[in-house]
Amino acid sequence: MERTGMSTRELQRAEVMGRVRSKALKVVNAAEILELSYRQAKRLWRRYRKEGAKGLKHRSAGRSSNRAKPEKFRQKVLRRIREKYSGTEQRRFGPTLAAEHLAEEDGLSVDGETLRRWMLAEGLWSRSRRRKAHRKRRERKAHFGELVQLDGSFHNWFEERGPKGCLMNMVDDATGTTLCRMGEQETIWTAVGVLRRWIDKYGVPRALYTDWKNVYKRQPSERERLRGEAPTTQFGRMCERLGIRIIAASSPQAKGRVERNNGVHQDRLVKKLRRQGIQSYRATNQYLEEGYLAEHNGRFAREAAEAEDYHAKAPNPSRLQEIFRIETERWVSNDWVLQYRGRHLQLQPRSRRYGPTQAKALVCEWEDTGIEVHYRGQRIDFKELVPSRRQKNEPPKAQNTVIGSYGRKKPAKKHPWRQGYDQSLLPEENRAENFARVGVSASAAP
């Protein structure tokens, strides 16, 4: 029996039809075994009697598809790939991204999987090695806004055109909806910027999934451990006021959804920024808002398992301004002066009848609108004290110079005033001689 190029199903049919030929089975029994209609089984039996086992092969096997692209079109696409979208492993476009740009910029419409096969055949793409599964993947949350993963991705986003930066990336766990902002570092203000943009667009999420960084969450200090206090960062305090719970991941794999999303941006966004000629943070954020994020979410986001939206209603702008600020307590001296970041702030209370006694003031700082001082729940005016020229240019005092409480030098160790009781019992002439030796009159002696 000729079995070259036959599929498993075709081999099974050939074996059953062989049993029909040996009269071990009837055609009706063959139809039941092969789960075919009686008419289809009769047709297969007729072809088997005329041509043997090779007559059961599919008629289209070995022939090109009727829907295949013309060879001229295939060569044109591959030529454009070599010219614009090929290069080193870091610079080349993948089949999916290359198919998108071929359709948008070159007017060449081709399916991504078709382009993948063409590029593999021509050596323009290589299959990435699949690693073995390390652990079971966590199931997605069921509702939009139930959990949002937040992470900063440091990368050479502008390649050689501009500085390195950090892409603050937020990904909804249920839908994969993404929102990004570009900045220089992963700081409190960059995290606040992307979170506030998310709240303006979707609402307040129930929980944030972050990593163990001092920006989001930190370990308790020894004093906090002894007092049983929960450690809180400035960003954590802001989220607490909004009703957002922060969950810290113990490993990058735990928040794998945002980590994989970072990898997508490091491939697609870098190449799109190169095509647009963008080389600054501000232009990147504008491009993200105007086109990239809508296209990315339209392609990769999905529907949540449940229709209910778990986002809370966003507070009004004045309330958000009150929440998104850095708050620091500082002691107020009796002359109504406090120190903050090396600055001396002279408070100007409405009434100076009593000075503060062991009191603290709250210093509130915003990213772009300066600082305010609040004392006992009320905003208080202040002015910054400028050091005088003498204080600025005054040389440091010598370490061996000891000044007393009244501005006079302290007596030396061998000074008669430092003599003990035994010295005071000496005859009068000896005492006078001792005092004269150090330049002190005997009448001034104790």
C-alpha cells in the first residue's frame, strides 16, 4: 500500500477500506467507524477500488492554493522588507508589526502569518525559542478596574537620538487596557502623573500591583516595628486617601502582565518613535495620547469577563490637587521659624500673642506650584529668610576655640581659678605669686 504523503485520517480510511475489500466489513459498517454518511462512504469505496490507497488522498495535496498571492507581489513585499524593516535583531521589524506598516505606509496588504512564513523562508525572521513553563499563570481578574498593574520600564527609547528615559506603564489586569507616560526617572511625580491621567480617563481603580520600591511601598523601620506602625510612603498616602490598595509583588514574574507589556513597547514603540523622528519626553507623551495608545488598545485590549466596571468615580480637580501633594511635618521654633530642605521659613501668624510650644507645622509641596505651610489645620503665610552676607562669608571657627556662655574664653586647665581646695590654703604670698604668673591680680581671686 502506498502511504507517502498521506495524513493520519487518510491512512485510517485506507485501513478500513482494506477491511471492506477483504469482506471483513460492509460499507455501512465502514461509514459508522469513520463517522461518515453512507453516501460519502460509498464514494470513498468507489475511489479505493479504482485507484487503491492513493485515491483516498486529498485532491489539493501538493498543489498551490487558489487564494495564494502572486509571486510578483510576494517578491515586491520581501524587497520592501529588506529595504525598510530589516536589520539587526534589535532594529528589525517582526512580521506582525511589518505587516501593519506595509499596509499603512506602502499600500501592500498582507496577512501577518503569511508574511511570517515568507520571512522565515527567506531568512528574514527566526523563530524565538520557547522556554519551558516555570509556574502556573495567574488568572485574570474578572472586572475592569479591579486590579491595575503599574511599573516603570527603563530603556533606550530614543536610541541614539535622545536621552534614556523611563516609561511609566499601567495595564488593567482584566482587559489589558494600557496607559503610558514617559519621564526621566521613576519618581513620585512620574507615578502621580500616570495615575492621575488614568483617573481622569477611567476613574479610581480598586488596587495597584507594584514592585518593592521606596516610591510605592517600603519595609518598616526599627522604630515603626517597635511601635507597630505600618510604613507608608508619600505615594502610598495619596493612594490611601483615594481608597486604592497597593499590593507589592515579590518578583517580576508575579506582575508578568505589565512586564510582557513593557516588552511589547520596547519593540513597537521604539520603532514607531524612530519613524516619527521623536526625541523628547514631551513629544513622546503627545504621540502616546494622540495615536499610539488608541491603536495599541484597539489591537491588544480585550473584553473583561464581567461587564461591571469596578472603577470609583473620580474626585473633583480641587480634591485631587489636595491629595496629590508631598506632606512633611516640621517643628516650629519659638520665633515662628521652621526649616525645610535647607530653607528657613518665617511663619507669619495672624496673632503673635503666644508662641508655639513643641508644635509642628505641615509643609505641602506640589510638583509645579511651590509649597504651602499649614498650622493647626489652617494655611499660614510665610516668607523665606535670606542669610546675611556676613553669615554667608564668615569663615568656620577653629575647633580648639572654646567660648563660654557669655562670649568669653574659658580659663585654661592650669588657671588659678581651677585650683582645688589645697591650693587655696597656701600662704598669701604664694597665692599672689601664682596669680601674678598668669596675669591675674590677687584681689580678683576667690
